[in-house]
Amino acid sequence: MTQRELEEVELPKADQVKEDDKENTAGSVRTNVNIFHTHTNTGFTCPTHSRGDVCRDMTHWAIAIQSREYTLENLTPELKELADLNLEDADPKAPGAKPLSKREVMIRADKNAPYGYIQKVIEACAAVGIYKIAVGAARPEAG
């Protein structure tokens, strides 16, 4: 059995896209955080999204890590648990500084996802000491 790591999202297009390294930085582990419209995984129908328009109803969007869904409220404890698995040594030149996490987070947000969701995920990462954060994008098709 395998866990599905990547939810179905249509990534935004970007002219400058860095190819995804399959190898993570030495000593780090990457976690994918997916932000997607709930109609992609359930029988729920959103007339706005079904027409191809941008749905701005925040209750229609979900966050998932390894196929487990989270709300903005319960995402931080999960990220904290993941961050604590990969802590770096605290900087000896900064007394009292808390250790940061080597964990990398790739935010894969649907191109129509409200930016507020993306911003909240970034804030949750920062709150638990995760600072290696990337946002996924797709290269435009040639032509």
C-alpha cells in the first residue's frame, strides 16, 4: 500500500521555473502541502468552480499532507510535529535562539486557490521553525 503524496491540483504557470530536484538537501526531508478545491476529491459540486471561474469561498478549499486533510486551525500542530523530527542545532552565536528545522515544505496550491490559504501555510511553517519553503509552479507549454 502507498499513501498518495500529491493531491490533484492545477499548478499556476510561471516563466521561470526551477526544475524540482528529486534529491533533497543533505539531511533534510521534504513535505508536500497541497491546497486544492474540495470538488476534486469528493462528490461536492461548486457551480462557480464547475464553470471554470475562480471560487473565493474559503470553505470550498482544503489543505492536505499525505492525503490527510487539515484545516488552517489544525495545520500548525501537524507541521510542528514534522518540524521537530528534523531539528538543526541552535546557533551558538545566538544565545536563546530556538533551533530551526531542516524540513523542507513544498506548497502545491491550485492556480485558483485564494492566496490567503497559501499565506497562512507559510505563516504556520514559520511559527514552527520551518524556513525552507517553496511554492510549486508549472512551466508553460511550448508554443
